[in-house]
Amino acid sequence: MSVKVKIKDLAVGTEFNAGPATLRILDHFTDGTTLVITSVSIGDRPFGVFPFSYELYREFNLNDWRTSTVRRDLNENFMSALQAAGRVDTNKIVVTEWDLSDHQGGAGYGTSHDKIGLLTEAMFRKYAEQGLLKLNDWWWLITPTAGQSYYVRSVGASGKVLNSYAYVGIRGVRPAFRLESETEVG
């Protein structure tokens, strides 16, 4: 039997087993929440794919997190896997407002409220500069590329931020979410 500790008592950069993935602590916030991300990609997936309806196609932006297939996958399937593993109380995952501004600081798609998201480009830069992210693979960010409905920002294996076609399935997914800091893990 493992010893449970409150996430707030673990140092930034600490990793712990959450069942379907190992999580890394990125930040403890004064609002009583802690930001975590999977230590590595949980698999390659397209950010978004074309819907079956032609009518939707004309109004569909593949780089919009709100309609992305990866959003649904993370907030349904990944959430279910976390819950089934029982190592993290998924009721302690906080609905977070995710910034969907484009990479040039424009309005982009506004915001989205989800339990699980992806890092924004600004968040990636902040935590990468602090040495908190492993940069050995390609993975998606939540940030759309300004003026391009097919491009989303991604991180290259070198850590460089790039534009990538949203429908390409060779980019990894590193879910990020906030937990109540009183949550016990271990």
C-alpha cells in the first residue's frame, strides 16, 4: 500500500503515477489549485478531424479546441481512464478556463471551460524556461495559429514551437489539468 500525500506538499517538478499516465506538477496557485501535465505524450492523435456533415465543414475550424476531437477524447476517455485507475480523485479536477487566443495574441476563439486541456503557447514557454517540461517529442498546444483555420501550434522534439496541420495524427497529446491542492495522491 502506498502512502498518500497532499499534492500541495509535493514540489514543483515532482512526478507521480496517476494510473494511465505519470503526471508532473507544473505550478501551485494561490487559489488552492495545482497544475499538472502528463510527463510524456499519451499517444499521437490529430488535434481535430473533419466532421462527416458537409454543412458543418463550411463553418468548421480544425484548430478550434472547442470543436476538436482531442478535446472530447481527453475529457471523456482520458478522464474515464483516470477515474478507473483510482489514483487521482477525478472529482478533485477543477473546471479550468482555457485561453484560446491565437499565437499572435489575437482573440482567437475566446476561452473554453474544461476539466482537461492542453498547455497554451504562453504556458509552454513559461514552464519550458523553468526546465519543467521534457522536450523529446512532438506534441500539440491548445493555441490556434492566427488566420489559419487548419494550423495549430505544436512543440517540436527540439522544443521549438511550430505550426502544424490540425488533422495530422503524428503529434502527441500531453493532457494538462488543475487539481484541488488538498487532493491526496500516491
